[in-house]
Amino acid sequence: MFRLTGLPLQIIAVLVAIAVFAATMWLWPRFGGRTWKDWLGRIGAFLATQLAVLVAMGLIANGYFGFYSSWSDLLGSDGGPGTVVDHRPNAAVAVMGEQRVYSAQGSVRERSGLIQRIDVNGAASGLRSEAYVYLPPQYFQPQYAKHAFPMALVLAGYPGSAEKLISLMHYPASTLQAIEQKKLPPTVLVLMRPTIAGNRDTECMDVPGGPQVETFFTADLPKALATTYRIADDPGARAVIGNSTGGYCALKFALRKPDAYRSAISLSGYYTAPIDQTTGDLFAGDDRLKQENDLVWRLRNKPAAPVALLLATSYDENNYQETQAMVGAFKAPTVLSTITLDTGGHNFHTWTREIPPALEWLGKHLTVPQGAPA
């Protein structure tokens, strides 16, 4: 059977589209009458041509961007969770996660928690963005009334939306499940998009002469949340999770600003900032700044940061080879683990398979503030 991302299938689709278009041109004069059969013929030929062209374009785009890596990925039949592998010299430990569906919305807050929409104003960066805060049920229980909670910042990709982190990726529901199964301590989620400077893809950088996005997420956001909610003011109790662009941002925050976040999870993230029409010039011609935002280079050349990193990929993902480079480059005291799916593309279905084991991994690396109820 032809692979979904394979070149032979794309060639066949293009040839079929050309053949259907040629057949439409050849048959069109025969449908020139005004009978119902002629009308149906014209409509059918038009729709067949459009469908053939759209299928060919979709296959070519999917082959280039890797949205769906296989037929089972496209059909959503790859349902198993990923496996976390902790990388150490000459050793590897695998831990399996499980996946179940809960609904955290519409329930009483003491049982399922509460989602609030807030606006965050950054004092140092001058930036402003909306966020969704998920407060776990323990936040409202009397025994936790004086308890400070760990926090996980969750970032979408570009252009992305924070709402999709709730409705499609089910972060609050998966977090509630992990808490109930004792795999994750009660944790506050802050769900956001990394695009907070208009529609520009800043790759979470402090752009020279431009928006100071890294400062917003690493300085302004933790301070604002710690003064608004009962969130622990300890970098060990803070983590950041993201997919795609959000994954790159998550790793960069931990490696560049370990005093802000000590744990980072990247789902299908990449490891260096692209330069294209959506980003503009992020580095103002400064090669040193560009190099310092290259994460593989940082692991190889900068002093190792005391952080824990989890990288999720698949054998089909475009970031697979670079993920192996990250594994080969890290040094202690940095801790690095991976999830590698057998198949999976750059899409929500793949990421929802990785979230449950990623949250279990996070439960082993978050610092729980002292005095937390057992």
C-alpha cells in the first residue's frame, strides 16, 4: 500500500488530477445542452476536477509539512500513548503511561477544578496577553487553603490558540486524570499562545528593537501569577510545556532562563528559530544572538543548566534527527528524556497521545512545596 507521505502517491495524485482536468475539457462540449443530464454532467465534471486537484495539493502539502505521517494517523486509529525514555550514559529506563478521557468543564470546582480567563500585563516587557488558568479541585479544598501549588505554563504552536489546548488537546482533563492517579501533584495550568505581539511569530524571543516576548514569559508571567494565585515562587515548582513553536519556546525558556522554569516538555518542537515571512528578522543580523537561540549549539557549548527536558517525536517526524542530536549533546546536570512514537505526524492527534506520559514524567520532576497535604 502506498505511504501517505510517499512521493509515488503524490505523483499518482497529480497525474489523476491532470487526467480528470483533461477529461473535463474534452467532455465539456458534450454537456453544452440545457437538459437535466447536461446540468448534472457539468456539475459532476466540475466537482471531480476540484476534488482531484484538492487531493493532489493536500497530499503534497502533507508530504512537505508532515501533518499526518500514515493512514492510521490520518484516520485517528493510532491511539496508544507514548513511552518515556530517560537518557543516561549507557542506560535507559522506560515508563509507560495510560490514556483515559475526563471532562473538566461544567463540573463543580471542588471535584474537577475551574478554568478562568484572565489578562496578563507584563510590567518589564510592556506586553499584554490573555490566558486561561486551570485551577485543580484541590485549590478549593479546605486542607489546601494555605498551600502553594506548582505551575505549568502550556503553550500552543504558531499561530495556534489557547482554546484549542482545552477543546482539542484536553490539557485540563488529562491533568485532572494524572492528579487523581497520583502521577502528578495538584498543579495549576496556565494555557496561552506564544504569539502575543500581534500576529508576528517571534519564536518567543526578545527581538532587538522589538517585542520582548522572552522577558514576558520568563519574568512578567511568573511574577504576575504568583501575586494573583497561590502558586509557589520557586523555579523548581514551575514547568513549561508546548507543541511545535510552543515546544521550541518551552525548551529555550528552561535552557536560557533556568531561574524561571526548571522543567520543559516539547511535543514535536524544533530546536532553532526559523526566519521567514511570519517571523521577520529576529536577530537584527547578530549571528551570536542567532547561535545562542540554537538549542543544540547551547547544549554542546554552554555550561549545562540544572533543568529537566522531555522531547517528544516519532520516527516520521521532521524533528527526529535533530532530537537525536539533542540527546547526544546534553551533559549533566541537565536531565533529558524522550518519547518516540512509531508513527505520528505534526498534529493534535499525535500530541494527545504524548500528553498523558508527559504529565507523568512532569510529576517526577516538579518540586512540591513543603507542607503540601499528603
